[in-house]
Amino acid sequence: MLHSSVTVQPPGRRARGLSLTRTRPRYGEALIKGLLVLCATISILTTVGIVVALAGPTVEFFQEVGPGSFFAGTDWAPLFSSPRFGVLPIVTATLVVTAVALLVAVPLGLGAAIYLNEYARPRTRKVIKPILELLAGIPTVVYGFFALTFVTPLLQKIWLGNDPPGIYNGLAAGLVMGIMILPIIASLSDEAIAAVPHSLRAGALALGSSRMQVAVRVVVPAALSGIVAAFVLGMSRAIGETMIVAMAAGSLPNFTLDPTQPMQTMTAFIAAVGLGDQPEGTIGYKTLFAVGSTLFVATFIMNVISIRLVRRFREVYE
Amino acid sequence: MSDASPATSTQLPPSSRSARFKDKAFRSILFGSIVIAIVTLIALLVDIYLTGQPRLNADLFQRFASSLPERAGARAAIAGTLWVMGVTAVLCIPVGVAAAIYLEEFADKERWYNRLLELNIQNLAAVPSIVYGILGLAFIVRGFLGLGRSVLAGGLTLALLVLPIVVIASREALRSVPSSIRQAALALGATPWQAISRQVVPIAVPGIATGSILALSRAIGEAAPLLLVSGLTFITFTPTGVNSEFTVLPLQIFNWTSRPQEEFKVVAAAATVVLLGILLLMNSFAIWLRNRYQTRW
């Protein structure tokens, strides 16, 4: 960090009248620094913009539709001529798809992180890590296309029960979303596990543990806060994801816990309303903001928790 | 006490056969998770290529969208993607690098407002992309800026979306420059800005460029914010300026996939191959750039 405002006072300064401080103020420097600060505050403006954009119409929405009937109702039909505003169908849809995604991503991601840290040779690790990062770089539209055109027909073909999933179902969307968030969970868990001091592992090995016992009973508990942070961040990402669910899970609200059914998540609803070009000021338009606020608040809380946990594990071991 | 890595440390094998079996099984299960991930990735790439292969020809690049799948092409979408990327890059790279320079070089990290700034950027990086679309719809398309459904509005929305990525990546690049460089410059009488602009930033440029390219490749693949900003209007022209309406490849793919006719899925797959190809080019360029110009200290 550059500090050039330090004043050095040589002994006997008063007697000689010398000063080592700047004799002229540097206006150019101050101007440049001001420009840089301006650019940095654009991020604050973005956050303020998001909050203001969401808050106004949301407040108006809740003045017309009571919070009670919004958060506790199970009938979601806000754009119909006789609208109903019970938000639970799209909230449960979001949670169901997220749960499926986490069921896929957490075991696979954590397993990959443990393997890369405890078992893999450095060269293997160098090859596998970029491949996992590749999964993170694929656009979500592509994942949505894959879920709709490959995963759903595959599920229908191998389904063992009576009632195979339809064209739109939450299961395919959840499975593919799990693959999408796998790199997030894997890389954050990997970082947490790598930060565990080797002395802990060495001690356990010296006492006669197998590698599995070291991994499961020593390393993972030591890295737990980072792993939980990965879990929370992955969950936040899954909740906020739009394209996969819009393409593969459907656009009909459906209050169910069964992932093989079609369902519309909060994000898919926002996308549908945004595409439908509701006129400004109508209750339909404001519904978009109400659901958007719910989404923003939920992911914001999860992000703050995750950032706190990451900071905690980084501090402990560094 | 030397720290040997776990993979090379000598270790007494577990004594009982069942313990050894459990250890091997555990290791296979862990390796299996990586295998599942890689197999899925390959399945995705192969399936999309095979599905789209019939339509991967010059028609895709020359024809515009149409209600008939045989006549549909992605020309408007590809042009729109390039235009929007240009606007996004021009907007987010200078601002992002400037913010990173402030945070890394000038900001006193003990002050509350600077810590708030850092926390804010970390939060923005994790906000769902569709919320940026809401922001764009409320303030950029309608409302305060009132730019309508234009390339400029789309580019600005995406610029806000990827700005945190540029800032974080640029900060990493600036942080990797040793402080001895800064101190030497200051000792020779440079002003802080001279030290940064003439010594630190030039060294950090490869890292900054790599981060910017990665941020842009994230922006190229984003459809959710543009769903709200641009919608799925039937675009049959390439953008005429920053104020014209537009569509981008991800939106076109989404549009085609939502149509009932099977042939549209083939065109959508072909367009996806083009999108993935562009991303592959950009990321390879970023990696090449980093390997070629990165100075090792």
C-alpha cells in the first residue's frame, strides 16, 4: 500500500528550517485517486440500484396483496384475470430442484476434493482440476438444453416405476444443476481441505490410522467450516439459477414435492413474466419484483453466511 | 520435521483384510465421483455435437431466424453477441481495473468504508444473474436511463454483472506484483500514481487480461439477464448501432429449444456448438496469454 504522506522529521529541524514533506500539493494525483474511487463506488451504486429497484414495487405489491396470503398461500396464478398470489408452489419447486442438485453435487464434489487432496498424485491433480473447472465454464443454456434433450429421455427410458417423468420435470433439471454446481463445491472444499495442516494427518497416520480414517475422521472435520461454506454457496447458486429450470422443469406452477412432476421455480417465473412484457404498474409487473426480492434476500443471507465461513477458515490456518 | 505429501509418505498398510478392502473401496468411490463428473461432461459435449451436426454449415451463419426450422440461421444472434460483447468489454474493463487499482493500491484496509466496498463486491459476485436482469429492466431499459431494448442496455447490464469478476481477477494480478517494485519506484522519486501506472500495472497486465477474458466469456453465456432486458423478439437483422434491438446466441438457443418442432432442436444444438466454440477460443487465448506473458517471481 502506498503511503507518501509520511513526514520525516530530522533532529534539529527547527534550527535548520528543512522539511522533507511535499512542498506543493499534487493535484493530479488527487484527481486520479478521485477517479479511481469513483469507479470503485460503481459497485456500491449497483447494490443500491438493485435494492431500490426491488424495494419500491415490492412494497406496493405487499400493500395490495397481504404478506400472509403471499407467503402462506398455495395457489399461484398471478397473471390470470382472477389472480391468486400464494407463492408456496414456486418456492417449493425451487427447494425441490435445489435439494436434488445438492444431493448430486455435495457427495460428488466433496468426494472429488478429498480424492484430489488425499490420494491423487500432483500430476493427476493438475490434469483433473482444469477439467472440473471446465464444468463451471459451460453456459447454463447449454446445461438446460442437455437436461431437456438428453437427461429427460434417458430418465424416461431407465425409469423403473409406473409413472415415468414427463417432458418437463424437476428431476432432470436438478440432476444437471448438480453437475453445474459441482465445481463450486469441489473447489471450495478442496481449498478448505488443502488448508488443513499436514501435522494433523501425520499424527493420525503415526497412530496407525488408515488413509480413509485420516480423511473421514481428521481432515474433513478440520475443514468443516470451509466445506459448509461450499455447501451454502452451492445452494445459493442453485436457488438463483434460471435457464436450466426454465428449459427443463416447466412453466406451470405446481405445489408438489415430487421431482418427477413439472414445476416452475421462482427464477423461471421471473423469466416468464419478464418475457411476457407486462405493462409497468400492473400487479403482474409488481409480482416480478416481489418474487425477485424474495430471491435476492434468500441468496443474500446465504452469501453472507458463506463469506463469513470462508473468512473464518482462511484466518484459522493462515 | 519435514512435511511429506500424503501421497508419497510411507505408511504401514492396514492390518486386517477387511480394513484394506474398506480403504480400497473408499478410494474407488472417491475416484468414482470424478469419473461421473467427467463422463457427464463428455456425454454433454458429444450429445450436443451429434445432435447439431446436420446443421453445422454456412447456412447457420448466413441465415436469419425463421419460423421454419429448415430456413433458420443464427446470423443475427452471432452478430448481436459480438456487438454486446464489445459494449460490455468497453464498459466493464476500464472501470473494473480502476476499481481494483484503488482497492489494492490506495485504499486503507482498516477503514470501514473500504472493507464495506470489498464485502460489497464479493456479494455482487454471488447475486443471481436474473436479479441483474431485474435491475436492468427497472433502471436501464425503462426508468432512469430509459435506453430501451438496445445493445447498449444489454451491454451495460452484462457489464454490471461481470464487473465483480474483473475487479477480483485484477486485484489478484496486482497483488502478485512484488512490493519491492513499488518501493523501488517510490524510492527513486516517483509519485504513487507514477509507480503504479508505469511499473506495477504493466507487470500485472497479463493477469488482468486473462481475468477480463474470463469475465467476458462468462458474460457471453449469460441468458437470464438478457431475457428480461431484450426478450425474445423476432430479430431478423444484424444490429445497426448501439441503439438497435438485438438478440444473442444464448437467447436464440433458448428460443429454438422452446419450440415444439424437433428440427429446431437440431438448429439449437448447432448454435450451441458455435457458442461453445467461441468460448473455447476465448479461454484458450486467455490461457495462452497467461502462459506466454506471465512473469514468474
